[in-house]
Amino acid sequence: MSEEKKELNLFIPEDLTEYYITGGAIASSPFDIRLILFKDEIEKNNDILNGPDVGMIRTAKTEITMSPVVAKQLRDLLDKELQKYGDE
């Protein structure tokens, strides 16, 4: 009996939040993997600052929890996509 891959319809809502990410942190248990995604941003306030005095803040934008199976699938998808950029 041959196995056929079923295509899933992918629905992306128009109001889906999009984040530009500059870093991340990861933690895991035997049951799941947690990925926290960050963005480094300039600290905004009402002061007039000079170059070296400008502060940066690392803000967590989202936390994703997944099973190890899903994490491996995402790893494979990222590896495949990163091959387009070559070895750097």
C-alpha cells in the first residue's frame, strides 16, 4: 500500500502579526521545546541623547511551545531554506 502525502490548505489571516527577530532563547523538557524570540530595539524616551548614550533593549516578542517532532520539522525546513544562502 503506497502512502500519499496529503496537502493541507494553509490559511494566513490578513491581520497576522509579523515580527522581525534579532535573537532568541530556547529551553526544553522531555515533553516540549520553548522558543522565545527577541528583537533588539533602541530604548525610547523623551531625552536627547548622544550616540554612545543611546540604550538598547532586548524585548521578547513571542514565545512558541512545540513538541520535539515539530521542532525537528521546523529545523529541516530552516535547513532547506538556509541552503539557498550557501555556507558562510
